[in-house]
Amino acid sequence: MGEYNHLLAVTLVPGVHAMTAAVFIILGGVLASLNHTRHDVRVEPGVYAVNVHDVHHRVPMSNYGQYTMLWDRIMGTYIPYT
């Protein structure tokens, strides 16, 4: 379902360059795939870390964010990885 959200976003934004849409979809797919591995990949603490989204699979009502935990922190659904 996540990749369909990316396709919907590209469809709803008018005038998106084809290369921009391709990079967005490919990068989204790669990052989503990394989120579902057990490798500890971090780009920037608090911005993208695989283990933080992994908490969502242990505690389903938390850490919904795929790439950033900003909205989880704002909405109170963030649980740090331990």
C-alpha cells in the first residue's frame, strides 16, 4: 500500500517532471524496503533510522512514520528504540 501512496502523490501534484517522479518513487521504494530489514541503517538520527520504524512492528500503535518520526512525536505515538 505504501508504494501506491507514492504513486498517488505524484499523480496529484501537477507539473511534476518525469525524472523527479521516478527518483521519488525509486527512493521511496528503497527506503521502505530498508525499513523492513533488520539492518541498522541511519541517515540522520531523528530523520531516518530503520530501527525506529522497527518498533512499529513490535508495538503496532506506535512509530507509523516510514522516513521520519516528526509526526509521531507531534501526535504522541513515538516510542524510542530499545
